[in-house]
Amino acid sequence: MLDLAADPVDLCAALVDVPSVSGSEGHLCDLVEQALRALPHLTVDRDGDALVARTSLGRGRRVLLAGHLDTVPIADNVPSTRDGDRLSGCGTSDMKAGDAVLLHLAATLPEPAVDVTYVLYDNEEVEAARNGLKRLVEHHRDWLDADLAVVMEPTSGQVEAGCQGTLRVDVAVPGKRAHSARSWLGENAIHAAAPLLVQLVRYEAREVDIDGCLYREGLNAVGVTGGVAGNVVPDLCTVTVNFRFAPDRTEEEALAHVREVLAPYDCVLTDSSPGALPGLTAPAAQHFVQAVGVTPQAKYGWTDVARFAALGIPALNYGPGDPGLAHKREEWVDVRRITEATALLRGYLS
């Protein structure tokens, strides 16, 4: 059984030591559920491999803390290891350090000054259709009511506002199949993709300032598939392109921009999630920023603050992990950040 009241650094290590690659979070979710249900001050509900635990103290405000249980695929970096202030292992930064802080507070803060909802969910690191928070929104919207949501994604202890939107398209480049010994009888689809790649290399990313937060966009090829056999000129090459767009664009506007940039190629949309504006004018967000005592920055990457923003709930990113270490084989977290985040959130909720 997980000891949620233990030092959150030790709790983080314990969470890392339970593998939970996207789609296989069940065992870790079982352990977390067992530990949360042992706490009499919380009401605990579960949907699939997502958990929602809530206080019901009748306070005037409610704050929601959220974190995902899943990690990217393990890269020979489980179980965790400790070297001084460095705790290494898959998910340490993204985002079991944040989960450990959240769970430790859930166990050790039975009477906060505000009501608190703790949300842990599955399948954040994969396509949007599988996202556990998306499922909670669809099945149990009322479980997520709050005046402010803090998503404990890695931010190195900074407040990162809003998030970029993201979409992916597949661009099919046709050719004509032929024997490679008589290549002049065919048209090589992989070669034909070269102008498309040149367009991407020459793309000038837009920067936009929103509420003092500077967002930089990016349009990149993230996959190329093609080829039939070692002696065949390929008749099809597919280039997968990812667009990270500033939150002042809608998904529709972002897709239109990609199609305009990549014309005359045909772009087939395969995945899309909207961004979220900073939302720093909301009083609850301003109060949190003041409590943390740092200047908010733009969030580079997509996070589930976008889902809360779509529900009309002000949302910010704040967590002890380092986003620059997320998904790396050598992923680690500075344990001092875990201790610092725990103390800061304890003071804020108290």
C-alpha cells in the first residue's frame, strides 16, 4: 500500500517504481485508490483508471489539483534511483513528482481553507481521444467543478499560463512504382517529398504576446513513411506534420494555416487539440500567482489546462518537474523542487 503521508520525495520514488505506461495504469490506479479511500475526509470516485477525491467542508471556494498517472514508454529507467538531490526514473519529472505532491497534500491536509478536489487520470501521453480527463468531462462533468484548476505538469516551479494548441496532419505525396534497376520508368515518391520538406525548413514561426506571455509556434515534420521493397521505386510517401500553435488561434484557423503553408499538398487531419489562453485576469488565477510569487510564463506544449479552460474554469500549470527533462531516457527531478512545491501549495491551500 502506498504511504501518502510519507515524505513526498519518497512517495515520488514509490510512484515511479510502479510502471504505468499509457494504457497500463490500472495497477497504479488501484494502489492510489486504496490509499485515498483510507482517508476519511475524502470522497473518492473512479471512472476507468481515473480518480477524483474531494473534500466537502462547505468552504466558499474550491481548488482542483490535477495530474496524470501515465508515462511515456520506459527506457530502462525503472525502478527509480537516487543520487543526492537527483531522483531519476521514468516519469519523475513528467509527472509523478507533481502527483506525489498532490497525493501527499490529499493525505495530510484534512481541513484546508478551501475545498479541494484531487484528480488523477490515465492516457494523457497519447492521442486526445483516449485522454482520461476527456472521459471525466464527458461522463462526470460535475466532479470537476472548481474556481481554479492547477495542473501539476512539470514547470520547474514556475507558473506557466495557458498552453499551445497542437494538431497533426498526414501529407501524402504520390509517385509511380517501378523496378529500381529501371527507375526512369517510375516516379520516386520519397524524392518527390523533398519540396515539402524544404517548405517546412523555410517556415518562419510566428511569435505572439498574450497577456505578457510570449508564445512561439512551430511547424515540423515528425514522421516520414514510404517504401515498398529494396528493389522498388516507391509510389507513395507520407509525411506527418505537427503544428504547435499559439492559443489565439482556433483549431480551425490553425488547420487552415497549415493547409495554406503546405499548398498544393493535401493535408489530412489526424489529431487536434485546442490551446488555452493564459486566463490571468481571473481573480482566482491572480491569487495563485501572488501566492507562488513568480512572473507567469507561456506554456510551451499542450496540457489539460485547455480542457478546464473549455469548461470555463481558470487553469494554470504549476509543478516541480523540469519540462526539459520530460520523456528523456535520463529523466530526473530535483527533489528540492518537490519539497518546495509541497510547502508552497500547503500554505496556499491553508
